[in-house]
Amino acid sequence: MLCVRFFVAMPYLFYLWDLLSSCRKICLLTLILPLACSAQSYDFLLKGGHLIDAKNGLNGNFDIAIQGDRIAAVARSIPKSKAKKVVDATDLYVTPGLIDLHAHLFWGTSEDAYLADSYSSLPPDGFTLQYGVTTAVDAGGAGWRNFEQFKRQTIDKSQTRVKAFLNIVGSGMRGDPDEQDLNDMNPKLAAMIVYQYPEYIVGIKLAHFKGPDWTPVHRAVEAGQWAKIPVMVDFGRAQPTLSIERLFLKELNPGDIFTHCFANALGRESIVDESGTLKPFVTEAIDRGIIMDVGHGGGSFRWNVAAPALKQGMRPQTISTDLHSGSMNKGMKNQLNVMSKLLNLGMSLEEVIEASTWKPAQVVGIDKELGHLSVGALADIAVLRRKEGKFGFIDVAGTRLDGEYKLECELTVLGGEVVWDHNGLASPAWDEVDIPPSPGRPEVQHFIDPPQ
Ligand SMILES: [Zn+2]
């Protein structure tokens, strides 16, 4: 309203300004400029929320101000008068925008493909922003042969920040027999594509290999070393099963990622034994720097692995969905649901936030501008509500855990823009704004007159 009045008055102000002498103009500027600089320095202020930012060790009540696409200030109290827009975040948690480290986003229309240019991969914006996820990493949908197609179809067309693990298989996750083709696993060609697209490709992926053979692991690790990025392993479907102890302690390098860490599936060794005891080398692997990633998916999260592992002190360093059409409507659902499961298994809220923000940002080297709320960082923010009540959570075997906490997303900010506002927190009440029904536009013509 003030803005509208200002623009209406502008011609008169210019006229009056012209009437002043140079000396008076200088005096007036000396008086006005400091006032103008102190008033409304920020575009947007989130006030009164409980801020959790692992990088900066913040866990308490802080206000956070945004200017343009960056975080401009974080302080115990920032005056409302400093911002053009103020959002009341009382009783809510304010965190960095969530980062989903394992999703399948190479959507397309190839009828015979599994997760590359396929119907089972999903366009990110429908499955990320409403759950506080501002960055999602495609986990190997594309390889060096079809990465550019993935960029055109998904990265360039999405509001969500999309990154990628490049599959060591040249044609990515087209399914079998393509994903079993050792001849298409070329570390140097993979590394060349990484060097062409360093802004988007953050790791190498190996998945779904069924042979009792370490060659694919060697090729993926070699590509990771050429490109100086980590390797994520979905290990595997081999018969007989290959040893995860060897994978963790001898084959992978510190910083590499073991996804599906709470799986208990045929052809994939579990991190707990039959009595539920955490295998001792798992702790050794974590100490060595191997990253345990959740990668829930449609077949890789069992209560009978996750519950005993967490009870014995194990913590996944990163929480991710393994989003695709086979997981979104089952036990996985979305990033916040997976975080809620771990919250109800005994991880603290600070731990699940860190494992969905700061830690994944570090793991894939996007931590300069993402995963934290430092002044100057990109303004990607999730505003979450922790509900308390009676909730049920399902694993991939279809069994239920009763829990008392559930996370929901009230507001998502991406690069300083509100991209999800569940209950209109950042929107003015309709009867308190003075705008015409059609704001400056002619009525939309809905019907075409029939020809005479
Ligand atoms: Zn996956």
C-alpha cells in the first residue's frame, strides 16, 4: 500500500526537487540518506523461530533476515521495521533448506527404461519443495551417454536445485541388461563428463550390479578419483553376496557413501547380524570416513535393522529418500517422513536436521553456499513444525512403528523466494490489502466467440 502511494506521488516529488537550490539538495540528502539506509534494509524477515544450524552451532531462538537471494543477518532480535515483509515463525523450527542426497529425477517417456528417462523417475518440484527440500541429488539415473539429456529434461526445467551422481554405466539406470554391461562402465569417459559439468555432477554412482565381481566397484572408485568426487554405492544384488566389510574397509575411500544402510534384502549384506547386533566393522568404517546414507526407497529400510542399529549408537550421517514412483506412496513417502522415522527411533531433532542439511552438503562438496544459514549463504530455508501426537510409520516390509513426533513443512524459501507456504504464513490476509480484483491486468478472456 505504501509502495503504491509512493509511486503515485513520484512525479510531484520530482517537481519539488527541481525547485530546490543545489545547496538545499545537499542538505536534504545528508538528512534523508542515513534514514533511508537504516529503514527496511531487508526484503524478508523470519521472526521468533527456533533456528537449528549445525555448521554455525546455532540451536535456539534467532531471527533471520534475507536480502535478494542471500541470508543477510542472523541475530537474537532483528527489528520488524528493518524488513519489507515479516513472517512470524513462533513455535516453528527454522533450518537450512533440506538436501535429499538420493532421489530419482530423470523423468521421461522411455517405456522400457527403469530410472533413466522413465516414468518411474519423478519431476522434482512436485516432491521436494512442499517437504522443505530445496536441493535434490539424482542418484545415478544418467551416465556419461545421457547426462546432457538429463540436464535438459530435469535440471534446466526444475525450480529445485538438482545435482547428480553420474552412473558409472554410460547409459545410466535403464535397467537390465544395460546395468550389467561391464563394457559400458568407463571411468575416463565418466570423469570427462564430470569435468564438463562440475556445477551439477557431485559424485559417481554404482548400483544394481548382480555379478559376484568387484570390477564395477573398481571402475566407480577409479572414476571418483579421476574426477575428485565421492562414490555412492548401492551394493548390490550379487549371489553369493559380496562382503560389505571388504567394501567399507578395503575398496571405498574415506568420503565415499554406502546408501541403503538400513536394508535387509536378498543379495545385500545387512549391517546387523541375525540377532540384531551391529557388526563391529560398521563403527570402524564410520570412523574411517565411510558415509552411511539412509536411501529409504521401496525396498531398503527395515525396522529390524534401523531400530537395533540406532539403539547400539549407530547414526546415519545422511538421511535421504531414494524417491521414485515405487517408494513415494509406500513407507518412504517423503524426506520429512524419513526424518520423522529416525526422530521416533531416538535421533534428536538436531541430528536429523544436520543429517539432512549440513552433512549432505559437506559430503558432496556444495557446502560453501548450501546446508547452513551463514550470512552471505544462499537463502534456502525450511520452516518446519514438529507435531506431537500418535503417528504410525511403515517400513518396506509393511510393518508399523508407532511414534509421537511428525515433522511437517510450513514454509520453504529457495534463493530468497517463498516457493511453498502451507498455511499462508508469508501471505497477507485477503481483507487487509488494498488491491483491485484484477491487479492492473485486463480481464482474462476465457471464451472464444464462435465464428459468425
Ligand atoms: Zn536409488
